[in-house]
Amino acid sequence: MTAALERCGLDFEQVRAGSLAALADALDEGSWSAVIAPLHFPGFTAAEGLALVREQSPELPYLVVAGVDEQEQALALLRAGANDYVMQDRLGRLGPALERELRDARWRAERRALVAALQDSEAERVNSQGHLAATIAHEFNNVLMGIAPFVDVIRRGRNVDTSLEHIGLAVKRGKRLSENILRITRSEQPPAAFDASWIKSIAQEARTLLPPPTQ
């Protein structure tokens, strides 16, 4: 097998594991790219080796080399999770098969990294939306607080015209506040990228809705 890989021009380091314990130690101690196992090995079988590799390094490519009368057993290992098999009398396929599996393993690793990055980004986006929603709720509460005192004044029948004027002003500013929020949230800019000055402007405008302090 070593000669077949060398003929393909592959540069590699190898460790021969003569037992399942040696294979487990090799998996623990090194960052290996693949495992190539004969179907029958003096210390263990390819099926036993496959089970161990899948337990310790689930994404590690596992290739089986089978004898001319062992194709059915090799196919059974494929169904059990091996990546590929090569017949003993066609070892010229071993190098290309290994290179293909290494490429596929790199692609899977990159895909996992991308999925993890997207999940982190989504978590940040949801967190940002939560903060934004809390800020909006707080500022609209300020709008309502700005209206409520004048409603009480109207109930008591005093300064009705002035109170109505303040209420009308608060409604207009609240409407403008809503329009500004909708304009921002409908844009293509994600909530996580909102500039802090926008939130500050909302807060400043909402404060103007509050009634002037009483003397």
C-alpha cells in the first residue's frame, strides 16, 4: 500500500497500528488525515478498526483494502460507514481514492466552520434585535407617558385647549418615530449594524414628548 501511494507522488507520514489499542493511541496522539486498513489484519479486523475510528474521529476518512474474494465484505463496510474500498489487485486506485476523500474531508470541515459562523452570526442578530425591540418599547412608553398627564387634565376640565395641543403634538411625534423605525427596519441593513446614533436620536426625540416638569 505504501508503494502504491508513493507511485502517486503523495508525500505522507504513516504509523502502523498492530492492535486496536495502538490504533486508539495513534488517534489520540496525532492529527491524522486518513486511515487505510486491510480487511483482515493480524491484530484486528477492518470492521473493528472502523468502529473505533468512528467513535474517536467521526469525520476521519477510512479506506479499506480488500482481497479479490472479499468484495462483499468491503461493501458491507461501506454500508457501515467506511468511505471507500480498493481491491488488492487494483492498488493503483488507492492514491486517487485517498486524494478524493481528503478533498471531501476538507470540504466537510469548511462547511462545518461556515455553519458554525452562520449560527454565531444569527445568534448575534437575534440578540441585537432583542435589544432593539426593548429600546423601541421603552421609547414608545415615553410617548404614552407624554400623553397620559394631559388626558387627566382634560378629565378635570382644566386647560383643555393646551392639553389637546400637547396630545396632538405627541401623536405627531409618535407617528414620526414609527415611520423612522419602519424606514430603518425595512432597509437591507441588518439590525446588528445599526449605528448607535440612530438609537440615541430616537431617545432624544421621545424625551421631547414628556410633559414639562411641574414647579
